[in-house]
Amino acid sequence: MPETEFLTVHAVSLEEHGQPVLSGISFNQAAGRKLALAGESGAGKSTLLQVIAGLVQPTAGEVRFAGRRVRGPQEVLVPGHPGIVYLSQKPSLPKSLRVEQVLRYASKRPAPEARAVYEVCRITGLMARRTDQLSGGEQQRVALARLLLSAPRLLLLDEPFSNLDRTHKQQLQQVIREVGEELSITCLLVSHDPLDTLPWADELLVLERGQLVQQGPPEQVYRQPVSEYAAALLGDYNRLEGPDLRALLAAPRRRLPGPVLLVRPEHLQLAPAGSPGVAGTVRAVRFMGSYYEAEIQLPATLLCVRLPAATVVAGEAVAVQLANGTFGR
């Protein structure tokens, strides 16, 4: 089977109460390739995942998985599509049953394969516990294991980390990595947190008001956002224009990329006053843990510059320069 035939989303649109929720979305996902969806609340991320899972009926367009069209709930008695599973941010487990019972009823795998799923999901030690005795992170891992016992090929993850503390979130992140690597299950992830998507995904898709506005490798989308909306989704940024932008690009001489430049704080660097670049004054320096942030006042712009150490102090005159490779692809 050609890779492009694994998952194909073609011109999918959805209207609810006369309002567009999704508008002409198209993309492919190859088997084994990790895709992530980014977008603000209400952008249509969860709805798109539910359309792919066969849980929501699109108004137009189609989804094809492994060569077969995914039919929506208006076309089938039981919503869903063979080989695709959907994990929501709020797991729903039968109450007052032992974990072992919940999983035994769901399993379609031989015992050795089931044990491998339990090990990957870090739930081997939870089997005798009742589901109402589990923490939120434990419930999420049990819910994931229950889905994986159906031997799916595509796992859709809808904000799986949103209700977890730091420890359980890190544990579930490791589980999801191993689901792909050890169980050979392809994953498509929705998360509002760029720290979930940037280090994990092979490809990032940005949704804005139901439209796909940017798609590419995470580093490219992060470094070269197509808009302030896309930039803001993935972290802090500075907006430069006018004389400040021209001065910044003057040395070394760089071609003006457009009337406005969006640049990340770590893609700027500071040099002694009088050096090439745009002249500015340090307004504040803040310790952020693993780095420092300096607030720099330019003639017309207030910038944030990320530094590895506190090399400047408030009131100091500096020159702001673009770091090498800022526009590298």
C-alpha cells in the first residue's frame, strides 16, 4: 500500500447551525508518520479528529483510511471505523470494576500482545485496582490500553495531557512515544501546548477558524510562521516593522522579508553599543530558570530577547542583532 493511502483527508467541510466549523481541509498522513494539530480553542481541532474517527458526519468532502472511505454516524449503526481509535481528554471507564476486568472484556489481542500493551502503557501494577481508585493519569493510561487492545492502526489523541499534572503528563508522553515505536501504531495528536507537539511531531498542521493555514515540519512552522496567529500558538515572538526592522536587517545586509518580521526571542542576540544592528536600551532582565529574558527598548519597538546568561543590566545601551541561521530552512 502506498504511504499516501494510509490516511487521506480530502476537502472536508462541516457546518453547524449554518456556521462553518471546518472549511475544505485536505492533508495526507503516511503510516508511521506523527502528525500534530495546533490551533486556538474553537479552531476545529477536536471536530476534525472526530470526523476522521467516523464519529461526526462532515457536510462535504471525505476521509479515506487504508483505501476505504470512513463513513459518518449518519451512514452506520455504530459510529466509528475499523482500525481507528479516538482517545478524548476525559477518559470514560466503567465504574467500580477492577482494571483487569475492564481490559479483559475489551481485549481482541492474544495474551502475549495484551501484556506488551500493558507494559507500554505502564499499567501492569494497576490490574487489581478499581477504576474509581485510579488517579487521572492512571485512568488515562488504562483508557488508552483499552483502545489499543482492539489492535488499531491509527490512534487519534485529543488533548490527552490537558488534565494531568507534570509527572503524569511526562509519563503519558513517554507512553505515546512507545506506542508508535514498539506497537507500530500511527498517531495523530491534538494539543494546545507547543511543548507537546514541537518535539514529538514529524509534521505540524495549524488550524484557524476551521481552515488549514500552515503545514510543515515543526521547526519550519516555528521559525517561519505565516501569521501572528500561527506564531502565537507556538511561543513568544517579537513583531518588527518600519525603521527598527530596516536597521536590524542592515548589517549584515539582508533582504527585507516583508513589511513585518516575526522573530522569536531566542533568534535575537545582543552586542555592545555601537555594533552593527539596531540601537536599544535594556529595560529589564528576568531570570526564567534555564535562561534569562531581556526587555529591550528600540526607538519604536519593545523587544524580548532570550539569553543564556545575565550578560546585560537594566539601563545599559546595546545593539540588537539577528542570530545566525534565523531564516535558515
